[in-house]
Amino acid sequence: MKTIEKAKLDSLFAQLAQNYSLLVPVDYNGLTQFAPYSQVQEGVSQLYLDGNVTVSPKTAYLPQSEAMYKFRAQGKKLAIEEMAGLDKQQVLFGVRHCDTKAIQCLDKVFLDEKFEDPQYKNKREQNIVFSLACNNPKATCFCESMGLDRAHAEASVADVQVYDFGDSFGFEAISDKGKACLDKLTGLGETASKLPDQKPQTLKFDVAGLPEKLKDMFEDPIWDEYSFKCLNCGTCSYICPTCHCFDINNKIRGEVGVKLRTWDSCMFNEYTLMAGGHQPRAGKKERVRNRFLHKLQYFNEKHDMSLCVGCGRCVAKCPVNVDITKFIRQVIG
Amino acid sequence: MSDIQSEMRATAKQLLESGEATVVIGWEKGTMPYNSTPVMIRSAADVDKLIWDEYCQQNLSTYLIDFIYTEDKVAIFAKGCDTRAYNRLIQDKRISADKCIVIGVPCSGMKSAKAAAKLPEGAEVPMSKACKECRYPNPVVFDRKIGQDVTPWCTEKDFSDVEAIEAMDQDAKAAFWKEQYTKCIRCYACRNICPACNCTNCIFDQSASGWQSKDINASENQFYGVTRAFHVAGRCIECGQCEMVCPSDVPIMLMNKKFIKDIDTLFGAYEAGLETEGPVPLSHYEVSDPEEFM
Amino acid sequence: MKTASASDVKRINNLVPKIGVVKEILDETPDVKTFRISTPEGERPFTPMPGQLGMYSLPAVGEAMFSVTNYGDDYIDMSIKKYNDGVLTSVLHAMEEGQEVGIRGPYGNGFPIDQFKGKDIVFVAGGIGLAPVRSLILYCMRNREDFGKLTIIYGGRSKDDLCFKEDLFENWPKVPNTEVHVTIDRPQEGWDGHVGFVPDFVKEIAPNAQIAAVCGPPILIKLTLPILSQMGLPDEDIITTLELRMKCGIGKCGRCNIGSCYVCLDGPVFSQAQLNNMPKEY
């Protein structure tokens, strides 16, 4: 395994930044997220490796707002111009295992055979993921319960596995892309040390049979209980690494405009509201139910995997503590 | 168990058993020790879920709006800020007093759950900023009351943070707010929890109207923040819920407090939500009002 | 024309519309117009199966999903009802011939044609709901020998609200072994046909139908489906279409889900048997 002392991390980043665009987890005025390394160099943000970031790295695959195409509407004439993708490879350093699993979920949606999404695919191809194993899970983390491997990142997504050895990081290539990237780096040490100890997760529960159980619970009174306090804000959807619903809308200046795709949330009224006024999911109950069932039943039925990866963001950040883990435990009984 | 907590449970039990209330809204313990979160109790058998501790910061009054079209008679536990929010909702004609039973609970200030989440277990957790600056810890309106009134620890409005921003030059101010609103993810949690943001159909939920683009950038986000601040001006009861729920730590109250300060200067000292009658600074007109701008 | 390689095909962004030109605009009713759309080169924008959908847009205004009601060698037809609160449909209705628009598709599953083959079919439609059913009716008529008796039952609020009048009163009644029954909700001067609601006529007019295609306002669907069941049609052969808010049309943006189905991808055509296994959230 290749290694680098944490004291020399800057030189590693400098090398990566020379060959690639480099995104690192940062604290920007209290908000943790992935941002260009230049922000750290300029002192705008601080490198943040103490835990997972609030806004997940899905932003590097499905940005919160992304131009899809430009158009010019001039009288009866219409012209459309597609956007160019990333032309440079981009390294994401320090993506946690839960978030690599989440990208695998997004692959199911955006790389499906019938309607592959080229904008997503472009980023998927250009991104090189350095995935960091977590030694110290937070009290809200529950990835193990959702079946994740804390020693190994999702191999279809991560390119380099990173381990934290206290005063150094260790790197192991997972993909060819990752190997090519590691091979370019100089000044790395070599070690055969065993993997770092990982503190156990405290939030643990059984999810066996969950989708099947939920199938018969569409009309269960549990939904009133869990939806009562929900504010129908978009916090959970926006910070969730697997929530991928989007809206398509415009930004127009005179005759020219840009078609954007922007994150959307099933918590919002406009999400399902139809012209003419019909609203199939009119209230909190219908919306909370749809979100939980999408995570825990519907996605399983379609793709044979859960759409919840146990990152714990919503547990930590829901303004009113609508807790999906409490819900799961109550359903499993 | 605190006396207040047992009295809360006993009151809820009595209200539900007697049928005086069909629903009681209080707080229950959440996932983490610092999560005390809203709970709806419909059965006397469930009253032991109710808790009262130093994290019951969330304002419960906004939930009353969810019951305006139901047959329920709703009892809520209310701290000083919750009762001011209640008055605001009555004043905005969003709820009707005869459907509600307000059980006042004097409050000694709540701890900051956000701070607690960042501190190691067992560390001393500071009081939340809104609570530190609270001048009305005792319920200002109630049908019943539990516990003894406390002595307010703050008597004057503290505008020192607003003044610090006012002292900046224009560029520094612009840079400060741009930086803050770059963080906003437009989840609308601040709006949805705000007792003053109670419109049935908010302009930010009508994207086709063209008022606001769904593009996320500092400018669009600030438009959202400023518009909301203008809209709650004169109606903000300083519960600080907006800041409490913000996942991005935008200092939303700073802008609300600037409006409060300006209203005090322009219209005379005013406290929103203390009463339901009487003139409200920005929605009251007198023929003698100055009209220099006309 | 350049032949696209496999990798070119892969890179097609399905969310980016092609340019279409509105060749002709036909007034169907005071609030329904049919738009005939070709490519700028005068070709058919895409080839839909009956019941499939197309995304139709004025990029500066908006984009919405409509069923393709008919197509010819060099065009597709989309019939669109104007809603007062619908920003896009209002602008579309104000548009003139020659306007360039965005068009993408075809989307959705379409009607299960094979299942209709050899059977006596009843088509039940109300209002603009005739638009998707018409694509199936026209298919059956173009391939007349593959299908049994065709019975069309269509209703509108008034005689002015009836769409596709030429088909209803001129073209279709002339097709062999075909019956067309039209009803309006309330009596009206100058109308001597049926008066009353569509569901009430179904049992009386087509008691021996072997398969049904139903589309119309939610209340028509809600009242007609149980009648078809009473007539003894198996749930698999009671076929209807659903409509929900859509944005992407290709099962990614999320909003048109009913349980684990996406209406844009797995629908819009569903059988009663399928609906029985789906949450009632539409």
C-alpha cells in the first residue's frame, strides 16, 4: 500500500491539482461540502476530514443546478445548442464509502440501457474517486446496517481506496483509472501495515425483509405518526446522497435562455401539482410515505437494492428529527 | 423526572380523557440526547412520550395550521416564544382560538442543539442565541399554565450583532451576505418552520410565475432571503427557529433583527405577537401617516 | 445522411429536444387545438406506437408531455387542451403556423396492440381523452382485418366540446364493422344524438365487447372501469391511461411515480390488473 504522511498532504494535493481538477471536502463558513482545492489554498475554506460533509459529493455528478442546453427563440425561429461536458479528469478526494454506494444507486437511474444520461455519464467517466474508509463513525451513521462494507468502498464507483492511519494516509488502487492516477504521484512511501482499527457503529439494526414488509403498509397509521411533524422542507432530499429527483426549468434573458436541471424534492407541493390543479400527493403524509417507500421499497423492487445507504445525514440534519432509522426499527419490530 | 414534565403528562392525560382535547402537541425525545422533537398525542395511553428538557426549543404553534380543516380540538404546550407565535397566527387569521387550548410553560432558555451536535459528549452546551436574547420567557397568553414564571434574563433588545454589520462599508456588507447566501441550498426549512411564514401559497412555490429562478446561486438565494425577511418584517417574533433549522448555518436572524431595529426606529418600539389587537407597524394605515415617497 | 455509430447513439441526450415546425393548427373545440409537427427537413419527428407520448416545448416557456394522437409520413399530431392556469398550453394556443418548437419522444409503453388483436373492442373516451384513444382507433382502422368489431363511445360536455368531429361523424362510421356513439352531458339546441354521461351507455351499447380502452377525465375512468368489470371483462383486458405531472419523460426526474412504476416509462397505459397492484396515488 502506498502512503503519505498527513503533514505532506499539501504536496499530494498540489501534484493532483497539476494533472486534474481537484475537489476536496471543505468547511465553508460552517457548511461542509466538496469544493475545488483552490478554495483551501486561497483560505476561503478549510479542508474538512473530521467526518462526512453535509452536502454529499453527488454535486459532482448531479449538480444542484446544471445547464442542459442553450436556446435562442427569435420570433418563429428556435435554435438549440447542447452543453459541453467536463474535458478534464477530476479527482474527488475523501469520498466516504456510503457516498460511493450512493453513486452506484445513481448509476441505476442515469446509466440505464434505454435512456442513458450523457451529462451524468460524462462526469462518471471523468471523476476519479479517492474513497476514505471511516475509522470513527458518527452517532448518526448506520451504513453497516444497510449492508455496506466499512473496509472497502463500492468498487464500481471508487477508483482508489484510502485508509487513515492516524498520521498518514494509505492508498490502494481499485480501478485502472485509479492506478494510472496513483502511478503519476511521486514522494509516496510504501507500507504493508494492516488496515486501521475501526470503531464500531452504535446505530445498528436489522433490515432483513424490510421491502416485503413495507409492501403491505401503504395504508398503515404509522405514516400519520411520522409525517405529523415533517415541515415538507427539502433538507433531507437535498443533503441525501441518493435523492436524485430534478426539475427542468429556464433562465431567460431576452431571446436567449438556458435550460437548467435543478434538484427537486418530493416534499414540495409543485413537484406533483398538475396544470388544472390535480395533486396526487397533497399532504405531508403522502409525501413522507413516498420518500420513505422510494428509499426502502420502490427502488428495491426496480433495482434490487436499497436507496438508503445509511449515511445518516437526514438523521443529523432533519430540522424536526424525522428519523428514518427509528421508522425502520419500528417496522421491523 | 422534572415536576413540569409530570405535570405536562398529567394535563395531557386529563385533556384527552375528558375529551376537552382530541390532540395534544408537545415534545418527545428524539434520536440524540440533544433532539427534543414535536410529537402529536391522540391517546391518553401515550402521554408518557411527552418530555420537558433543555432542548425543547422548537416552536409548536405552527403545527396548529395543520388542524384548521380537521374536527380536532388541539392542545399545545407553549413557551413564551410559542405563545407569541400563537398570537401572530391568530392576528394573521390563520388559526382560530376556539379550536386551541394553550398550555403555557415558562421557559428558562433552551440549549443549542446545533452546538451540542458538534461538542463531545458531556461537554457544557451553551444556550441557543435566540434564547439568550429572549425577553419573554413566560407565556404571554394561555388557557392554563404549568410551572412558575421565571424572571427574564434579558430586558433590552440586543442589536450589537446588527450594529456590527451596519458599521461595515457597502462592499464588505455585500461580500458578507454573498458569502452567507452562497451556502443556502434553498431547502426552505426556514420558511416552513417560521410562524410568520404562513401563506397558503408562497411565491417561491410558483416557479412558473417567474418571480424566482430555480437556479441556485448567491444572487437568487439572496433574493429569496431578502424577500422572506421583508415579508416577515413586523411579524417576526424572534423565536430563532429559522436559524435553528438551517442546514447551512446562514445567520438568518441577523436580517430579521435589522428589520426589527429599523421598525423600532421608524415607528416606535414594537414587540410582535404580544397582543392580537392594536395596530401593527407595517399593516396599519392612518390618514396622518407621512407619505414623503408619494 | 450520416449513419450514427453505436457510440454516437449512446451519447444522445434524450432531455434535449429536436426542433420541430408547426405545419398546421386545427381548431377542434374552443379550448382544444391539434398541432401538426414536422422536422425542419419535412420529416416525421419520430414514429410513435398508439398511446405513446411526446414532450412538446417552447423552451422559453416550458415543456409538457402530450399523447400523439395521429401521425403521417411526414408529421405527428398532438391535440392539446388549454388550461387557464397552464402557462405552456396558453402560449401554445396563441402560437401561429410556422412556429418552431422543441419536440422529443416517443415515450411510454403505448397500448398493448397484440392483446387487442382479433377481439371486439370498445373504446370509451371523454373530452380530450379521445386524443390517446384515437391513436389506437386509427391503428385498428389502418390494420382493419386484425381486429374484431370496433365500438366507439365518446362524450363531451356540449356539442361544441367534441374533438375530432370529422372522424366521429364522417370518417369512422364508414369503416366496416364499426359503430360510433357520441353523447353530450346536457340537452342542447341542434343536437339530436345521445344525451347523458358516457359510463351510463357502455353496458347498453357494447355488452359483448371483449376488450376495452378507456381514457378521459378521472371521473369518467373511475365510473367506467367498474362497469366494464360488471360486463365480465377480465382485469387484463380493461385498459386505461393515466396522466401525472412529468418533466423528463424518461423515468429519471422522479415525480410521476405510482409506487415503483413511472407513468412516463412504465405507462401511461395500464390495465385494471396492473392498477389493482399499485397504490391508489394518482
